[in-house]
Amino acid sequence: MAGGVLDGAALRDWAHTAVSDLLTHADEINRLNVFPVADADTGTNMLFTLRSALAEANTEAGAGDLARVAAALSVGALHGARGNSGVILSQILRGLAEVTAENHAATSLDAATLGAALRRGVRLTIASMGGREIPGTVVSVLAAAAAAAEACAAERAALGAALLAAGEAAATALDATPGQLPALAEAGVVDAGGRGLVVLLDALATTVTGQVPVRRPYEPAEPAPVAAAAPGPRFEVMYLLADCTPADAETLRTALSGLGESVAIAAAGGAAGFSVHVHTDDAGGAVEAGLTVGRLSRIQISGLAGAGAPAPGSWARERAVLAVTDGNGAAQLFGTEGAGVLCAAAETVSAQQLLRAIVDTGAAQVLVLPNGLVAAEELVAGCTAANGWGIDVVPLATGSMVQGLAALALHDPTRQVVDDGFTMARAAAAARYGSVRIATEEALTWAGPCRAGDGLGIASGEVLIVADDARAAAVGLIDLLLGSGGELVTVLIGAGLADPEATEAALDRHVHDAHPGTELMIYDTGHRGDVLLIGVE
């Protein structure tokens, strides 16, 4: 930037440049990745984390406000942090955000603020790791950069000079990391996270000065033969934690340290919560530990390279269907038809509950029938997390338990999973369905006015039938659903239906008399909410 200014707009420009530079160097950084786990993803994780930070900054209206852009980058990095390196990057950006917020009157960064921001990043990063600093890691490289920037500030140097000095000090510290950490020396590499930090500092120097620092290629040397290491934890678990006090976060840190290693709990600042990271064999236990101290979101569970999620063939069976149900009768019905069952204990099912149920099927491939009981975001999060366990998950768009039954009827485990899922999904989509609800107050509907106690026949989210009671509304809804044909009517009776025996008899007579040749199946599922669920195939 002209004049060596780093204001809000220039900081956003840096994020764009840094994303591009990380993309260029991601493979190089990944090849250096041996500590704390040789999973070859440090460059990728830093790239995805900074992309998330940039996306958040691009939504910030105050393009020229340094503090606001820095805050947006920090929030985006925390919410999109990937891996241990992503958590550390989020804390470096948080240090920048905190320091610029404390100097909000400043419209641009100077050498003193740069040094303070880098030093704050060092402290926050060490705190996220439980106060333990390991020499030879990215923290060593960051500390060297901070010291260089502070020295330049003391000499009243310009920002551009401080950035170039910080980058050179970071590169020198990076070259020293193999002598500080035996794992790096044995593999013949420098620290991968430190290399990523040098890329970020060089991008910042380029943004401010226009000068592109030249670095030598960082490639693994031929390592000396070493004994095979004991297998490490199988899973990396990450999530955001809200409604949690700092004391509870430390309690969680202790619990996670008992479950695995590489524990990082990074605070977002203020009341924004924490980003949690751990390597463990007990992914479910790590999630449950978080649930005891706060509210979880953005759960990510992935297999670690070399340790890995369960290998193909290690599952108890090849394929399973998991049906989300409401009511004891529904659970028994789907279970009798061969599905695993997750019985909804509340209005909807959480991603954590769905993940645990998918894993508990013991199958390598799982077809999920949400049946309208799992919110879309929870369904996506739970299925994505299960993919990290090495499970091939196929969620099907079943909006009601009657659609779920239609899909389950065509399940064939001898087909390829894609073919099986497609056939089941097509059956679900072809099943027209609706429900009967009891009106609780006077209202005006698409089918006319209703009074409290009336039966309402609902399809496609609209009231299409208004009748004196649930029985009459069910008759009208069946006639409507059968208007375009159908061979099978399925009725599920809920817990709130008065006199279910009389209703069953009335529907049986009506279908027999008005729709000869159509089969009627009625089940008492005991579900909550709408008193009847009706499907037509």
C-alpha cells in the first residue's frame, strides 16, 4: 500500500493475498507436517481457517475501520478453525483484534501496535494450549517475530521496516526449529505451522511495502531411519462451545486431557465462547464432555492419518438404515421393519444425538431417515461428523414417518448403496402425505374458518380440510390424497387422539366403501403433535 499504511482496507487486502499465498504453499507446508501428528494437513487447515476469516471480513460494512475488520477476521477464524493450526491462527488474529480494539482511535497499524498484537497472539496461543509452550513450534516462530517488531518499535521504525524485520526473524526462528524439537530433526523438516506463519508475515509485508520477501524452498530432508511409532489417537474432534464460563472451560480441558492429547481451548473474547480441539480415540466422549459445560455447535470429527477411523471391514455389518422416530409404537414399527431407531425425546434431534446413533448402528454404510424430526442444519452436521468416522452416510429427504415407512419398504442391502438410496428416496418422494391436527383456537384457514376443537386436514404445510372432528378431517384428507390415485393408505395414530378405536373403524369403513381395492394400514405409534399422520402410495 502507498505510504506503508495498514488500515482496514489494507488489512482485508492482506487476507486476500494471504489466502492466495497459502494456496500456493499448502502442499509444501503439508509435507513438513510431522508434529503433533503427521497428518499432512497443516497447510490445508491454515488455508481453510483464513478463508473463513476472509469471508467474515468481506461481510463487514466498515471496510476502512481497522478494528472492525480485525474483529471480523478474528471471529471468522475462530468459527472456521480447522485443526490445531487453525486454532492457533485464530488466536493470532484474536491478538490483532484485541490490540486494535484497545487503540480504536488509530486508523492504521504502526510498528508498536504490530509488536503488541504479535505478543498478544503469543500469550493467547500459549493459553489455548493450557499454558504449556513447546520450543520448536509455531509459538517459537511467532515469539521471534514479536520480539523483532517490538525492537523496531523501540527504535521508532516505520511499519514496513518492522514487518520485514519480523518476517526475517520468523524465518531465522523457523530454521532453528529442528534443533529444538526432536520429532522435526528425525523427519528432517522445519515446523509446518511456523512455515505457514512465515507465509502470512511475508504476505503482510508485501501488502504494506510492495516488496516480496524471497524464501528458500522448505522440503523434507531424507530422514534417518526411526523405529515405528506407537499408533496415536484415531480422531480429531473440534467444536464451538457457548454458554460456558472460563472456569468450566478449564474443567473441560482437564476432562479432554484425560481422553486424548493436543488439547486446545481457545477463547473468542467477551461472551463469544470457545473453540475446542482434541485428538482422541473417544470422539463421542469428547463431545459429551463439552455438553456438560455448555452448548455445542459446528461439531467436526475426522479421522487422523496414520491412526485413522475404522478401516473398511472393521464394522460389524456393511449397511444399516437409521430411522428417527417419535413415540414408542413408531420405534417398534420401524425396528420390526429392520431399521435402527433413534427415538426423538424432544421436538427435534441434535447433531450429537444423530452422530452417536449412526455410529451405534455398527455399519460402514448408513441410510438415514430423518422423518421430519431433524432440522436441516443438525442433519447436515451429524452426517458430516459421521463421515469423519469413516462411515458412508446417505441422508434421505423423508419429511414424515409415513414417508420413512415408504422408503424403508424398498430397502435392499444387496444393491449398491447409491442405488439403494436412490430407490428409497424415489419411494419417499412418491408418497403423498399429510396430517390431522386439532384446532386450539378460532382462525381463518385456506379451507375456511375453524373453531377450537375442529379437525384440520393439513398437506404441503396448508390447512386444506376443516371438519367437526379429527375423524371427519381424516376422511376428507384421505379422499384428497387419493384424488390422483394410490394403492396403499398408511395411518399413524398419535398419543393425542381421542377414541382411536372408533376412528380406526370409521376409516376402515370409509376406505372400503369409497375406495375399493385400496389397502389401509393403521398403526398406533403414540407420536406427539398432530393426532394422525396419513400417507398414500
